[in-house]
Amino acid sequence: MIHIRIANREQIPIIVAEHLRKQLERKPDSVIGLPTGSTPLMVYREIVAQHKKGKIDFSRVITFNLDEYVGLDGKHVQSYKYYMYKNLFRHVNIDLNNTHIPNGVAENLEEECRRYDQLIEQLGGIDWQLLGIGLNGHIGFNEPGECLSAVTHVQRLLEETRIANARFFGSLQDVPTHAITMGMGSILRAKKIVLIATGQEKAKILAKAVNGPITTRVPASFLQLHQDVTFVLDQAAASAITRLRNDSCEFAH
Ligand code: F6R
């Protein structure tokens, strides 16, 4: 069931940080799945603020990031390893040994993907997964296409995704062509999922994800199959969500 919460942009990080706080209150050693990109930045800032107030404790938390660019090591400023350290990990009391991000410069990428899945499984799977959504409906870097992969895999990035992410790199040619991404299986096996999105440009794809048919052409539409998903959206992002499909959605304004 997809719950939809529509909130002011400024409220979104507060709602998500509270969601995480409650999760860690229930299970302090939760395994949490994390995204990168521009949307989560405000959430990470709020989580850090809550941590500094003593409300969120990361001492027993284990994290798995959704993805990493192939070819960028952790020192590259656009690597997701760098992003996570800069925006979250260095500000909170997490043990860095408990933070996991696919290694985009592993000698054997296929082996790295298998290692990542095994580790997620060994540690009990994801308890709480935060997601963003790409303009084309990707979650993690599971790109739309003929088929989706259940397991962690090397994904060729679609041109539209590289163009969307060129804003971080300065030029399109600097955007890596491939990424390692957690597969749809690990994401959908997460016990709880929170997806965040803001802005008019995400409205169309969110309507497809929520109202449209479940299709590999819109990877986020598979979230309709999950038991416990909350979309936290601003008004603009939610503006094209028109009807509730099979009673599977609830509006909680
Ligand atoms: C990145 C990830 C992607 C982003 C998506 C939206 O780790 O999981 O699916 O969430 O590309 O990115 P922004 O927030 O920059 O629009």
C-alpha cells in the first residue's frame, strides 16, 4: 500500500527525520538503505540536526547505499561515497565500518555486486529504505526498460539520466556511463520504504508510479506491490496524482 503525504517543502525533511527516529526507537540496530542526489540533502541536514539534539542515535545503525558510479573512487567529489561522508556520516555517531556503498572501482564488478547482495542478506535485509525518484521513474539506478534486475548489478545509465546528473559534474561527458545499483529485489524486500520527491518536474512520473500500471517502463510503479511505502511529496510533485488505484493509496494531507 502506498501512503501519500503531501507537505510543504520545508516540512518534508522533518517528516522523514521523524519517520527514521521512530524506526531507530523501535530497532536501534536497524539496517537502513540510503539514496543520494539533490532531494535527500535537506533530509540529511535535518537528520544531522536531530542527531545533534540527541534525538537520533546512529551508534548501532548499519547503512547500505543504493548505488555508486562505476569508475569513481571514494575520493572523487562526485562519488556517492564522498557524498555520504560529506553530507551525513561525518556529522553523526555512525561507525564507518557499518556503512556500505558499492565499490565502483572494484576489479571485478560482478563479484562486487554479489558481495553486496550477500552482505545485505547476512545483515538481515533492509529495515527502512529511503528513496528518491528519477525523472524517468528510476529508483536507485534501476532504469526503465524491457526488464528489471532483482539483484545488485552494473547498470548502463540512460542518456536522460546522464543529462539529468550532468548538473553535478559540469559536463555530460564527465558523467559516468555505468553505475552499480541495488536491484529491485533488495529494495522491495525492505520492510518499510519512504520515497521523497519535490517539484513540478517530478509530477508526471509520480502519477505514473502511483496511478499507472505496474511496468518495467516505470520502475517506481513496482512500489505499488509493497506493503508499507510512504511517498512524502510537496504539492507540486503530487499535483498530477489523480485517482487512487485499486484502493491501494491513501491520502494523508
Ligand atoms: C541516487 C538514487 C536516484 C535518485 C534520483 C533522483 O542514489 O537513488 O534514484 O534518487 O536520480 O535524484 P534527485 O534527488 O537529484 O532528483
